[in-house]
Amino acid sequence: MRVAILAHEKFPDDAKTAVGILRYGDYEVVGILDRDHPGEAVRDHLPDVQDAPIFERMTEVPRCDALVVGVAPIGGGFDETWRDDVRTAIERGCDVIAGLHYFLSEDEEFATLAAEHDVELRDVRRPPDDLTVADGTAGDVDARIVLTVGTDCSSGKMTSSFELRDAARERGLDAAVAPTGQTGIMIAGWGIAIDRVISDFAAGATERLVEEVGEKDVIFVEGQGALVHPAYSGVTTSILHGAQPYALVLCHIAGRGQFGGYERFDLPDLRTYIQLYENMSAPISGATVDAGMVNTHGMPVDAADDAIDEFAAAIDAPATDPVRYDVDDVLDALL
Amino acid sequence: MRVAILAHEKFPDDAKTAVGILRYGDYEVVGILDRDHPGEAVRDHLPDVQDAPIFERMTEVPRCDALVVGVAPIGGGFDETWRDDVRTAIERGCDVIAGLHYFLSEDEEFATLAAEHDVELRDVRRPPDDLTVADGTAGDVDARIVLTVGTDCSSGKMTSSFELRDAARERGLDAAVAPTGQTGIMIAGWGIAIDRVISDFAAGATERLVEEVGEKDVIFVEGQGALVHPAYSGVTTSILHGAQPYALVLCHIAGRGQFGGYERFDLPDLRTYIQLYENMSAPISGATVDAGMVNTHGMPVDAADDAIDEFAAAIDAPATDPVRYDVDDVLDALL
């Protein structure tokens, strides 16, 4: 499947979905839309993923099957400056795949146009309509359940989940990711966006994901948010209790001291944070933080290596940056 | 407003909404529907609330303005054995007020019938459609914010909130409840059912409730669920961080050792539970558990008094049963 990815004004640092698809997705990416970087290429920014040219608008992009909305703004709204490109994509016969809270399929103009041009508007954040409350049974699944958790949002939980899956598969293990967010869903082709689920059903939806994966050597559940985040902690807690993990991988952004976008709130120190995750899990599945991942994006290699060492020492467990290095030591600690 | 309350097979012990309305609501209750207790009266079960006769079916109930669905089954579904009574109510010109996840206004038969008979189907659990993520600003409201929290569901958080409000008002304080569940909303006439909100917006919806109440001497935020509940912990956490309380009131059911309906999971011991609530709040608003409430329903008075004393000793703070006794000591500890 050939796709273009919309990432206006955000590529690559604030375009988590775009970068995730470039890195792990099973798509051929024919172009990135970013009006701040026309004429450049992905490799000018990210040397280690598939390359693609960057365009200013959809009219310039080579023929493809779908346009993917590759940015996820706070609140999940639709940015009206994207409307021309989405309209062009539909008129050119492309499906549009989006993970916004705002459903493109409920936008009157897009819905009408999509019907005319016989293309699909796929809102991957739309949850199944038969969800219900958790039974408390995810832990009964015959698999080692590992959950990636974070000290903040956008700290590498999705990336860590897929890197760990790939490393486990390289060892011959039967491993899967249970995707809980829009990018993970776009990469894996299935999943439920837990943040879009009715809060009463969020743990139940996570439980269903684990039970749908079923018997495996290991399931990496993609975590969301952070346990004491001012806005998203409820999603994190629902996943922690719904997934009933055996082990946790703590993901952190090197040097991060306050919550991104909520700078009046300090992150707890790492030892306190670990205690909190383990104490919250204790009555349900008794998970322990057995390893860590640290995002050192943009740091010189020496500083990054120091940051990894410091983080591993602070959490007293193996840690790495899963984008820079292999995750073998981390995987060892989880199995 | 004259209302009948549907509570089939659940009155009074498993009909929290029915009992809440009888105790705190501003309605004249003309009858309870419970096919297990026809011919009896509310006073046969609950001597301290407004009395009303109990009927087997809606056809027997005196004329009234509305039928209230007064039970909230796990999962919030509609029980098809209620259909005849709801149909009868609509045909008799009654509005129907429900707090289910299943919206009566989206039930084809009821919607058609309601249009024919010009009555309203009010689904109080339907959230506003313009919710968004929390800004982390509830604590800026000029009010003492107190949150009722529980060791389990149905442990008395709604009751405690209204009893504390009434006691504060008796002292001449400007006090309000911020209702977060269907019964509280039915009693207060406004609010948002946080468990029905998209999980990403649950903290934001709580923040909006607190900000809508605005400047007060004290706001009692009605809590939901429990912090380590296998299914509902996400809702609890969202409210804890969205409301940014200054103080917490821990509500407990005397003798409860396992989660109701989830008996394979033990409740943490009370000191551990308090630590967990306080540690989870610490990075956001630093709330402390300053008092407790214990539900001793059905216990002989001596045993109840012992249970209250034991609970107060265990949590090392003033405590009472807000249905049996006044809440003055508890209120003192919160102001």
C-alpha cells in the first residue's frame, strides 16, 4: 500500500504518527506533507528510516492509495489548514486514514466527497461499539504480559513496544504488540484507541485487546500517558489495571523535569515514580518495573550514552534508547 | 415534581439511585417499582427517608410526571424486563429519566413512542459534546475543594458529599456538590457522568465541573469507583487529578475485604490505600486523607459503633457513618 503522510509544520519532532509509520509500518511512503520543509527529504531529518520526499501540498504528491494524517495535536481536533489537502486526496481517489478525536467520516464535506469518489475515510480512533467493563481476567491469558509505561506522554512507549516485539521475534519467540493508540493501530492494522473509549470501559477495552491476542510467548501492551499526568492519568491507570501485566518497562525523555505542555507540574523523581507504578499494580497483578527506555533524541552520542547510564542507575535496572541501540539487555530483563 | 422509581428486584440494597433520590432528591416519590416487594412500603426497609408504596408494575402507580430508572446495573445496560414499565410510563405521559450507558432516547421503540406522547427521554449520563482535555487548572478556583474517594464502588461517596454539603450549609457556609454520577446528577439537577466521558477527557470534564461551580467556601466533588479497582480505577484517577482537591474523605464499607463483584481481588489495607491516594495526588495537588466515612448499613448499633471506631483508628482520622450520625466531626477535619 502506497501512502502519503500529512505532517504540516510538525515533521519530524512533533509528528509521532508519521515517524512511527516510517519506522515500523508496512507501507510504502511516497511523500510527506509539511509546508515548513518543501523540497527536503525524510533522510535530511531521520537517517535511519525509509526515505521519502517532502511536499508543500497534496497536489504535488505522486499517485498513492491513501493519505494518512500523521500528527496528533493535543485534544485531537482537525486543523482547518489541512482541509485543502484532505479534499485533494479524496478527489484523487485516495482513502484517508486518521487517528483524530474528530472523525473525518462525520465531516459533512468529506463524507459527501468520499461517497462521490468511492474512497474510505478510516477513523482508527473510533472504538468498537460493543465494549463493556473489565472482568479482571486479562492475566489469565497464557502469555507473559509486558506493559510499556511512561513518566510523561510521548516518551517512547509505542516505539519501545514494537522494538521489543521485533527483538523477541528475532529470538524465535511468538511475540505481539497490543496497540492502544492511533499510531500503533496504523502500524499493526488493528487495536483500540483506549483514550477514545468511554472511561468506564477503558480497562475492559484493554482486557479485550490482550484476550484477542491470546496465547503467545510474550505480549507487549502499548501504554499511554503517564500515571500522574494532569490530564491523561485515567487512561494510563485503566491500561495498567485492564492489561494485568507481569512486568513494566518505564519510558522516559532524557532531562525531562516537567510534564510536556503542563510545565507547572513537576515529574516525580524516578524512584518515587517506580514505587507508584508498582504500588498501583500490586493489588491487581503485582507488576514490577524490570527495565527502562530513555529517549535521547537530538543529543550528541556521548551525552546520550551518559543519559542512558544515568537513567539505568536511577531506576536500578537495564535501560537503553531503543532508537539508537538494540534492546537485547532490556528484553533479557523482561523474560 | 412527582416521580415513580423503577428498582425491580434491587430495592433497597442494590438500588443506589432510588435510595439517593428518596434521601436527598427534591422530588415527591409516588411509588417504587419492585416486583419482589409488591404491597410493601419504603418505610418497611428504610425508616429514615420519605415513604412511598411499592408496586409490581407501572400500571398500578398513581399519576406522576416522570419515571426514574433507579438502578444502575454493572455495565449500565437496559434490562429488557423493564420494557413494559417504561412503555407504560411513556403511554401515560410520563417523562423517563435514566442514567444508563444505554440511552433510552436512542431506543427506537421508546423514541417513537415518546414523540407520539410528547414526553421527554432524559439520559443524564449523556455527556456534553464539547468536552476536551484538562488544562490542570481546577485548583485555581477560589474554593476549598474536597473529594470523596472510596476503597470500593458503592461505598458512600455520593451520600457523603451531600451530607457534608448540608452540614456545611447549616453552618452558614456557601457549599456545593460537583456531581459526577447519575444519582448525584438526578439529585442536583446538573453535573457530568464522568464514567460516560471519553477517557482522554475525563479529567477535563471534572475540571469543568469544579470551574462551573466556581467561587465557594467549599466544593464537595463526588468521587467514583476506587483507585485500584480492576475495572473503574481510570475514572477515579481522572477525577483525582482533574478536581485537584485539597482534602480527601475516604469512604469504606464496614467489613469489606474484596472488591464487590471482583472477589478474586483483595482490597489493600487501609493505611496502604491512604498512602496510595496521597502519593497519587502529591505531584498534582498534594491532597491528604483528612477524614473517613464508613457504611455500616444493616449492622446492629453496637457493632456499627465498633466498626466506626475501628475505622477511625485504622485511618487515624475522624470518621462516622453519614447515614446513622451527623458529620460534624468529619466536616471539622476538612475545613
